[in-house]
Amino acid sequence: MNGRPDSEPQSPSGWRAAPWFLLAVLTAVNAVNWADRQVVPILFPAIKGELGLSDTQLGIIGGLAFSMIYAIAAFVFGRAADRTIRTRLIAGGLVLWSAATVASGFAEGFGSLFAARFFTGIGEASLYPCAMSLIADRFPAVSRGRAMGIFGAAAAVGNGLGIGLGGYMSQTVGWRSVFFLYGSVGLLLLPLLLMIKEERRDPPPDGEPPMLQLIGSLLRDTRLLAVWACGMVMIASGIGYASWIPTYFVRERGFEVEQAGYLFGAAALLGGVVGSVLGGTFADRRRKVRLAGELDVSALVAIVAVPFVFFTLHSPSLPVALVCGLIGPIAIYAFFPSLQTMMIEIVPSRRLGVAYAINILFLGGIGSALGPFVVGYASDLTGSIRVAMQIPIIGMVLASVLAALAGRLVRARRDAEN
């Protein structure tokens, strides 16, 4: 493997360059990033009522409008992340996505809301390639999984705030005001982000391959393809489930939008924080046992998620359904830290930005777009949100199989090289 050394990474000195200060700021920015992104599903009923959109159109707004341009723009930011000061790239993206989120509150129909989410996706594409590259540089391999887990837990915090607070505000002040507030909050973090000390990076070495050639070489690595494939299937399943489960409880269980927002906001917040941190911690431990052992964690937790999601949807006992709804996200979020650490082990440091851009294409682009869209389309096609919600369960089983396969491919490559 093109593994990274386990020694402490080189980094500038001073508290502004301290790894945990960097991680704290990036985690806070990531929470805002996910709140702006995930507030949309809890607003579906209100948006549908005022703008008259279909479930398919809502699925596009919740997924495709944001995710595909997010994935494409990530390549620009990923290439830049390998060449320039990454914190400045994130700062520029933060300003753009915050302004676009505010613009979502002025939407008058499908087209204008699509456009606002489109530009939100461009801005948010700056964070992930730059943040992953920074964390890889500042944290050694022995603690990288935990750092990735903490950063990933911010997605749960943002998701929880997006659903919980967004649902409450939608009922009290209207869905437009939700976008106005969420778009404004991110700008408060801009000074902290600009305080992070980061040295200018050396220019790329002579003979650095062109962008398309570099992308092609990464895509030809079967280990990476397997990691990206399992992540794509799992995030499509997880976001497809998370995007529509509040609506499912409104339609099938008779919940008020505000009640569904509180419940699944808490589920995303509690389950996601615990799951991300535990997933990263167990990835660090399993990595010491065998090569690509962290992928064993992903394979296991995807299977563990299945019965909790199933009983959330189908248990005749409401208390059982609610408990399973709170626990299920732990397993779903625990799936992902292992994938990030595995990529760092495979990909050389100077190519991580582009590698994470490809990761975004698979997970944040294809997976995140397909999840809400497929469930929404299936709901329109069958006339039943209950039937449509079986799709994420099937996807989680497939993700488990693909994660196990990815681990086998990594170990097979090591054996072949030896």
C-alpha cells in the first residue's frame, strides 16, 4: 500500500496550528454545513403545501439539486486542496453556501429553489476535501480514526439541529425563516476559521500528472473503487431513510411535523454523535488487529442497522418503533469513519484532495442524490411511502457485503505485493 507513516505528521507550531484546535473549528463548520444541507427534508410538508411540489420534485430538491453539483465542484476544490491554503478555500465556500441558503428562503417555485440549492452545493463542496486533507496532515495514524469520527459526528449535530430546530421553526415562524436563520449562522464561524495557522504548501513536483490522468489512476485502483462503492450504497440508504422517515411518521403514524422533527432530530443528534465517535474509535482498534480491519467495523454495523430500521418502520408498538428510531442512526453513522481512514492508508498525501473529491462524487453526489430521489419516486410510483421505505433496508445489507469485499481486496493487494 501507499501507506502513510504512523509517526506524528509535520505541522506548524503554536496553538493556532494545534491539531485539536483545527479539529474543533472544522467540526463546528461541518455541523453548520450539515444543518444547512439537511434542514430541507423536515421542511418538505410546508414547502409542498405552499409551492405545490410533488414528492419526486421534493426528492430532487432534497438530493439531486444539491448533490450532483456538490460532487462536480468538489473536484475543483480537491485539486486546489493539494496545492494551496486549504482554510482559505473553506472560508470562501462558507460565505457562498451561507448566502445560497438564505436565498432558498426567497424561492417562489421549483426552479428558484433548485437554483438556490445548486449554489449551496457548490459552496459546501469546499469543506470536505480540504478538511480531510488537513486532518490527515495533522493527526497520526494511531488517532486518525477518532479524529475522523469526531469530525463526522458534526454531521449528526448539524443533521439533528437541521431536523429538530427546523421542524419547530417551520411550525412557528415558517419554512422561509428557517433558511434565513441557518444561512446567517455559518458566517459567525468565519473569524475562527481564518485564525487557523496553515503554512503555504510547496508547489507540486515536476511531472505531476494532469487532473484527468490523476483521476483515472485513482479510479483504476480496485481497492478504492470498493471503498467508494460501499460508501455510496450506504449513504444512499442512510440519507434516503433519514430524508423520508419524518414524512413517513407524519403520514403513517399521524405525527405532527413538529413531533417528527423533535424525534428524528434527536435520533440524528444522539445516534450520529455516538455512532461516529464509536465507529472511529473501533476503527483505530481494529486496524491494529489486521490490515484493513477497520472495514470489518463497517461491514458489521451496516448489518446491525437493518433490524433497527425495520422495526422503526414496522413495529406495531409505537414505543418499540421510537426506541429503534433513536438507536438505528448509531449504526448508520458508525459505518463511515473507517472508509476515511482506509483512504488515507491507500492514497499518497499529495493526492488526497483529488481522492476525496472522487469520494464525494460517489457518496455526496451519486449516493446522496439517489437516496432521497429513489424513495420519493418509489412513493409516487406505488402510492405508498411504506413500500418505498423498504429500499434503504435492502441497501444497508448490500453495503455490508461491499465493505467486507473492500477489506478482502486491500489484503489481497498486500499479499500480491509481498
